[in-house]
Amino acid sequence: MQGKKTYQEKLFNNFRLSDRVPKDNFYRRLKSAISLDFLYSLTKGFYGSSGQKSIDPVVFFKLCLVGYLENIISDRKLVDHCSMRLDILFFLDYDIDDELPWHSTISRTRQLFPEQVFEEVFTKVFELCVSKGMVSGHTQAIDSAPVKANASMDSLELKVPEEELESHLRRVRHISAMDKEQPFRKSKVDKSDQGQRSITANEQELKAITTRNKRWSKDQDQRPGAGNKGSKYTSNSAFLSLRSSEARQSYRS
């Protein structure tokens, strides 16, 4: 007899996150292997004595660590990724119904610490993971073939980040700075006065503006993919994607 699964959300659930994360899970083992309580005293001087409570510094640096281990440089994507992973929630000491920090909160907290201090503290956290044998500090290769680290059969494979720590932190700073910028929004109501709405430029200035607009339009006609003789060539043989060998150029006709 054919079965059919139907889903209906329960009003009450008997759910324990610790029961759903396997004993040999990497983040569960990492949580029991390291203690980051030293971060409270190490970062205390960067917080004020009044106002709303900020994100827990241990949670913050754990999120940064997860971002490095999972090769995620965007705080937005990091929060989305963590919210979907039970083992990472358990590592962060969050339950399934606890709301994770906003991505903007993570970005602002990163800016709270001077760049040098942040890198020193994060490097110390990462080195602690390496010293416990949970994370590989670098990847070794012989004749372009990856080589696994020596380990006993009883232990799990090391977590090997995809890029060097310095490179990851540099890219994170760049993306974090972009996330802080607020998008430009046009006002729905024109609040300018009558004088601001009238044209005050003389004929020579108007001609200069027209010339610049024509030059810009010509440059657009020569962009890759434009259907004009002067457009730049768009042969896929002349370009190479660094992310995927199967990637091809596309453009609007």
C-alpha cells in the first residue's frame, strides 16, 4: 500500500537539541574540547558600563570561527547558515527557537574591536582549535594531490578550512564594510522648492552635460554583449571563470 506523508505543525514539541546532534559530530566534539570563557576578561575593556547588553563575545567569536570553517564571508549568509544547522546551534549554545544575532549586529561588533586586536583574538581562538587536534592549520600537497593528516583510525578527520586565515579575515572585512552601507532610497515626496526645480545652468554648461551623456552612451554601446559593431568581444574562449570551468558569459539582447 502506498504511503503518503502529511505535515502539520505541532503546537507543543518534546524536543531536545542535544539529543539530535550525534556524539561524533564535529561541532559537538569541538564544543567539549575548547573553552572560550577567557574571552570575557580579554574583551571587557571594549564594552561600556551602561546601555543595552551586546552580543556575547564568546558567541561572536564562535560565529566568526564557524564562518571560517564553513568558508562563509558574508554575515548575512552566516546567520542563515547557522539557523539551518542543529549542530552549529548546539555549538553556539542556542536552542532552535532562540533568535540568532542580526547580521548587522555581528558587523558592528567586529568594528567594535580594533582590527589588530580582533585578528589577534580570533587567531588565538583558531590556534586553540588547532592545538586540540580539531582543525588543521593548513593544507599540505604533494604533486598537486591533497594529503590527509596522519591520525589514528579512532579519531575523526580534521576540519580543513578552504583558505588561509589572513585571506579569510581580509575578505570578511571587505564584505562587512559593504553590508554596513545603507542602500540609497529615493524620496517619494519632492520636498524641493520652486527655485531648486528650475534650470539655472547656462547654455554652455548644458552643452557640456549633453556631451558627457553622449560619451557615456557610446561607452555603454561598446560594453561586452552589446549588439553593436563597436562592442567588445564576448567569446567564452577569451574568458575564464575562477570559480567554475563550466561557467559561460550571458548578456541581455
